[in-house]
Amino acid sequence: MSALLPVEEAQARLLALCAPLAAEKISFSECFGRYTSDDIVAQRDQPAAPQSAMDGYAIRFADLPGPWTIIGESAAGTAPDRRVNAGEAMRIFTGAMLPDGADTVIVQEDVTAYDTTLPLTGDGPGPRGRHIRARASDFAAGDCLLPAGTRLTPGAIAAAAMSGANQLAVGRRPRVAILTTGDELVQAGRALAPGQIPDSNSPMLAAMLAGEPAIVSLPHHVRDDRAILAKVLKDLVRRHDVIVTVGGASVGDHDHVRDALQDAGGNIDFWKIAMRPGKPLIAGRIGDAVLLGLPGNPSSAFVTATLFLLPLLRHLAGARDPLPAIHQAPLATALDGGGARRDYLRARLENGRLTPFVGQDSGMTQPLATANALLIRDIAAAPRDAGAMAHYIVIA
Ligand code: AMP
Ligand code: MG
């Protein structure tokens, strides 16, 4: 058992196998989910000049309580055409530039306009400067809005767009091939002969990768044949940065991934991790590509893809922090102690409490349908009562 690699060590070795891919410049419409290659530094102040946060009237605070003479209008999109002098008010709208001379905005609910005369009919604005967004109150030119290696979420894209950037430098997306192995597998939806099962891992992995910065080829399938597998690996390596095999990673007579990798000129960096499910995971290199060999059991493939494949793709695409975040929550039920490998128990987090499923057989797919968390139980962890804290990873 001592030969099994701890999960963190295996993750670190996998990421050390390959450097992030080169950067490319892309437009905002393409950048969702990508990772920034450079710091995004604001090129402008936002707002670039003081502006109104409300619909109302721009006045001089010293003129309160009014009344005022309305001298014109400032709407979003154009600069005001004159300044506000003593006793004057300018109609103003949200996002419009504050005219020179004014220092406060009264909301329209607090005044009533009679032609060009504007008396106060409500409470007034409060302190000087009320309802004004000061210049650079959002950010100033030179501020770092997003450090390099940040995932471009919708909010991050908004900040980058407002910063004055034109195109964004992001890490290139790895080209990924998924290669299922196994004589028993049939494309999901097709008729099954006795002994055959639907290939559930291909559509599962395609869905896991759909939100990731990766270019995924159509899935490939090969029979349990070492020579064919080696030939297909040699072929795929010419067009891909990552080759993911599924199944055939263990020690059975029909498990050919390790031998085929070597036949194809690749080499294994590590094999067998101190985790359950997922022990037979293989990582290696072939040509310029990384090979990740996932075990075929559905839960094993899911857990190893979560802990290794997604971080590998994020690392290649330029993520600063590619590993899944680990959270804590109290257990809803008691939990037995841990064994010789770290467990990633399919579990459900509901109302802030974690319930591990009773069925943890790695061959089962049904628990994957309802799990929204992987509960982490460390090697030799002591038994815990309900209410004790446990670590988990969000998976849905
Ligand atoms: P293996 O890792 O090839 O030894 O496969 C372990 C178990 O996972 C076997 O019961 C296989 O039938 C099953 N399995 C392998 N690949 C897939 C797949 N793509 N979809 C669903 N089950 C699979
Ligand atoms: Mg197999």
C-alpha cells in the first residue's frame, strides 16, 4: 500500500508535467470561462467624471432650501452645455455628467417643477455630494482589476470591458481527446447485446468539460486491444495537448493503457493513487501531450476527472489556482472512520449539512445523479458523530 501516491502529491506531479499553453488575444464575446494571461489594469477612471446616481436635479448645496431656476438638462451620453450658478438647477438623469458648479443631486421625488421654477416639496438631498458618483469611485486608471490567471466570469468580463481594454490576452485552450476502451461498451442509446453496457463516461465527461476552457474532439472508442490502442494513441498525439483514456487502467488481462502508452513511445509518470474511488489513475507523457488514464467505473471516472482532469485543463489554460476549492460543513449523519485510502464519498449537501450516500460502490451511476458534493474522508480518520465538521468539494 505504501506505493500509493497521496492525492495532493499526484496533483502536483500532474501539473508539473506540462507548462501552461501560450497566450492568445480574443474578443469579449469569446472569453467566458477563459483565464487571463496578464493582469487586467484599468486604462481609464470609472466614472471618468462625476456623474449622477439618480434622476433629479443638479444643484449647489449652498443654495438649499431653494427654490431654483431650471436652466437646462444633462442626460447620459453628452457633456452638459453650461455650468450651474447660484440659484440654478439643471435637470439630470442617472449616469449623466454633473455640470460644473453643481455639487449635489436632489431626487425628483423631493421637488416639483412649475415651468422653470423648482421649489423643494420633499425632504431634500441630505449631505453635500449626495447622489453623486465621484470620479474614479469605481476604479482608477492603473488599478489592477483582475490578476493574471483569473477565470473570466460574467462579472470579471464586465470589469474588463469597463476598464478600457479592447481584446483580452488569455491562455490558449488545450485540445483534448477522449478515448474510451472496453469490448463491452456501446454508444448510449444503441441496442445492447448480452454482456454489453451503454458508454456513460463519454457523455458524462463531455458534460464536465462543456464549461471548461478546452477544445474537445468527438469521442473515440477502441476495443480492448493493446496494438490498436497504441496505434490510436500515436495518431491522437499529433493533434492534441491532452489525451484522456477511460477504462483499462487497472491490472486485469484486458487493461492495456499502460502497455499501449509505452508501445506508442510514451512514458508513465505515476500510477495508483491513495484514493477511493480512483486508485488506478495513470498519468504520463506521450510526445508533447499529457496522457491521463482514468479508471472506467463511472464513479471512479467522475471523481478522478474532478480531481485531476479539470485541474489539468485549467492549468494548461492559464489558471493561477486550478485545484477544486475545498469547503467545510457539518455532517447530517454519523460517519465511520477512514481506511487506508482517502475517500471521496458521493454525498448531498442540503440546508448546510452533508449526507454521504449509503451506496458507495464505484460501479454505480445512480448516486452520481443526485450527488452535489464529494465528502472527503481522510486516511485513518476517526469516526464522527452527526454535527461534526467534514470537508467537501462542490460538484454540481
Ligand atoms: P475498467 O476500468 O476498464 O476495468 O472498467 C471498470 C468498470 O467500468 C467495468 O465494469 C466497465 O464495464 C466499466 N466501464 C468502463 N468504461 C466505461 C464507460 N465508458 N462507461 C460506462 N462504464 C464503463
Ligand atoms: Mg475495461
